[in-house]
Amino acid sequence: MSVIDKIKAKAKENIKHIVLAEGDEPRTVQASAQIVREGLAEITLVGDPEKIQKVAGETGTDLTGVHIVNPETCEKSEAYAQKLFELRQKKGMTPEQAKDLVYHNTLYFATMMLKMDDADGLVAGAINSTGNVLRPALQIIKTAPGISIVSSCFIMELPNHDFGDDGVMLFGDCAVNIAPEADELAAIAIATAQTSRELLSAEPRVAMLSFSTKGSAKHDRVTVVQEATRKAHELAPDLLLDGEMQADAALVEAVANLKAPGSPVAGKKPNVLIFPDLGAGNIGYKLVQRMAGAKAIGPIIQGLAKPVNDLSRGCNVEEIVNTVAAVAVKTNG
Ligand code: ACO
């Protein structure tokens, strides 16, 4: 069974209510019908019902069983605006601004649905940038208890099954945090390990990557990874995690035996790779995707108090369906 089929099977076991904030976007409209047809989640599309039905007509989509909510006429919009104002007034938001966001910005309306427990998860990003999707979630949903930052990972499905668990690995953080400090990098490692358990039912073996293995190079950026490794051990003593190590020491047993002998992770098929910063992570996952022919599923957003996920603007219907299934399976953000 492929990774996605396993995630879909999990989603069907416990049906969640997912809100799609870009309700009149054609791929989203088509995905909503497919999700309901496959029994993966209950779906609400946010937007003008007339526009949504027009798109459904144009794309030959049957929206039976899909909920539609219009922020401009929804009876809950007033309460959402009031709550948004309460949450953001210290940051300078006025009641008028809160009302305008809830009634006219579907991302804020959908985020308030999630905040007020009227949905279990949120997916958007087919037409909005990562920043626009994440900002309301960062401001309103906030991080899960005990998690200091929101981060992301990709599920990498490699054609070469010698790596990870039969070719399946998680790469973090490849999409959100640009230059994490040690405690942030530790949080990314722990959150990615949690995603491994939640989404893949795989016990994580975490490699903290660097351009140095066990002190072979000296630099501030190496120290950050060493510190992060120490902090992650403190925060999650039972987690199988080691660092700092170079990618070859992590992945190749013979190199690990030379550079990191005795490591519980290096050369022992780590299934979670934590990159030292966004430059390394973003370039790394794209190289593996394009040059090694891996399938990259994500970014999976992790660390929020409730699950919110971004889409790539180039996504297709299938990718929206898959992302909704992943969000439905996450127990927290
Ligand atoms: N975790 C938790 N909270 C955060 C985080 C985080 N990682 N980042 C920002 N916040 C909070 C802030 O504390 C702030 O909260 P407050 O208003 O209550 O004080 C709020 O979010 C807004 O903070 P800003 O600093 O204004 O954040 P901004 O909205 O500018 O940026 C963003 C957030 C968009 C995620 C930023 O980190 C970013 O641009 N990251 C890089 C995204 C990117 O370009 N990725 C590569 C492409 S994606 C791909 O290739 C798949």
C-alpha cells in the first residue's frame, strides 16, 4: 500500500470536518466532491454559493454532500468577528478590521471556524501564498501546548527502498523557518518525529544534519545543531535522535562507521532528516525530488494547536485530496 493509501485508510477510520477556505477555486471544488465521494472527510467550502455552483457546473462536479458557507450571510460571522477582535486587539486590530477580515477574507473566516470548533482542520493555498495561508493560523490558532514554533516537513517516497522505511522518509523543515536557532531546531525535530508517528505510524529515527559530523568542523552553525541535539534529548529523552552529522554519515553505513562510530542513528537507516536551516532543507528536498525521482508529499505543517495545511499553487485535484486526508489524520496541528 502506498503512503497516501495508508493515510487515506486512517482518515476513513475517524471522519473529520475539514474547511476549504478557497471555496470557489475550481480544483478545490472538484477535490471537495471527490473527498466526500471517497468518504475521507466532511467538507465545507467557504465562499459565495452562486460562484461555487457556477464553478461546479463548469467542471461537471456534483456537490451533493458538500457544505457551503458564505461569510457574508453566515449567522456565526458576527461572533467570529468579535472573537477575532478579542484575540488581536493587543496587536492593534480594531473591531472594524476584525469584521472586514471575517466577512471578506475567506482565510480568516475559515481560521475562525477552526478556532471556534466549527471545523477540525483547514486546507488552503491553491491560490494563496504560504505566508497568507499560515499567517492567520499563526496569529489565531497558535502553537500546540509545549511546542514553541510551527514548522513543516515533507514525506519523501524514494524509488530506492534502501533508505528510511522501505524508501519512505520525512525531511524537515523545508518550508517555514528560515534560520532556526538551537531551541527552534530541537522543536522542529520533535514535531517531525511526532508527524512520523501520526501520519506514517513509523517510530522515528532522527538524524540532525550539518556540514560537520561529531565535531569535524567548527562554526557557529555547527554549534546550533549540536545544541539542538542536546535540547531535543532533554525534551524527548526516549526519542532515537543523534547529531550533528553529515548526510553521507547519516545515510551510508560504511561512512557512519568511519565518521560516527557507535551512533544509534548514523548509518542505521534514519527515517527523519532534520536540516539545519531552510536553505538546506528547501534545496535538499527539491534535489532529491528532481534528481532521485522521489515523490514529495507536503509541506505538512506541524506544531499548530489545530491542523492547518498549505497547498502548492501548482497543485492538482489529487494533491488537494491527499492533503485533506493528511490533515484529517493529524491529531493536533
Ligand atoms: N511559529 C510560530 N509562530 C510564528 C512563526 C512560527 N514559525 N512564524 C511567525 N509566527 C507568529 C509570530 O509570532 C506572530 O504572532 P503575533 O502576531 O501573535 O505576534 C505572527 O506569527 C506573524 O509573525 P510575522 O513575523 O509577521 O510572520 P510572517 O507572517 O511575516 O511570516 C511565515 C510567517 C510566512 C511563515 C514566514 O516564516 C515565512 O515567510 N517563511 C518562509 C516561507 C517560504 O518562503 N518558504 C519557502 C517556499 S515553500 C516551498 O517551497 C514548499
